[in-house]
Amino acid sequence: MSDSADRDRAQDGAKAAVVPPAAKAAAKRAAAEQEARRRARAEAAPNPTWWAPVFVTLLVLGLIWIVVFYVTQGAWPIQAFGYWNLIVGFGLLLTGFAMTMKWK
């Protein structure tokens, strides 16, 4: 079967393009450089305008949540949560803190 395919190609006059290894390596290198430039542009892009207000709000809200829990001896913010209110407060704090790591 491969003999007939070779004959068909030979009759059509179509030749398989042979790409030298150096050209393949150069194309691969160029693609990698282009991808690196694209990533650098993406990393250098400024944050959206809502970024800072959201992380500051999360930090303050987490702090207030924990303080209110301690001051009211667990009656507030959500009494049914019990000590899980601390987890909620610290979760808000950690989310806000994680957002500060990406702030530019």
C-alpha cells in the first residue's frame, strides 16, 4: 500500500518538504520567545481599579468580624457558627492578604 502511495505522489509531482533541524529549532526558539514576551506583557499589566478597594474591604471586614465575635462573646456576627466565626474572619483576612500579593 505504501508503494502505491509513493507512486501517486511521484505522479502528482508533490514532494514532501524537508525542514532542516536547525530551522525547526529556530522556529521553536522564536515561538518560545514570543510566548515569553506575551507573558511579560500580561504580568506588567496594571490591576483593575476595583482590586485595591476589594482587598482593603476584605481585610477590614475580616478584622471587624473577629473583633465583634470576641467583644460580644460569640453572640454576633452569627451565633449559630460558634467558634467557626473565627474561621470566617480569618478566611476574609487571608483572602484580602492573598489579593495584596498580586497588587501592582
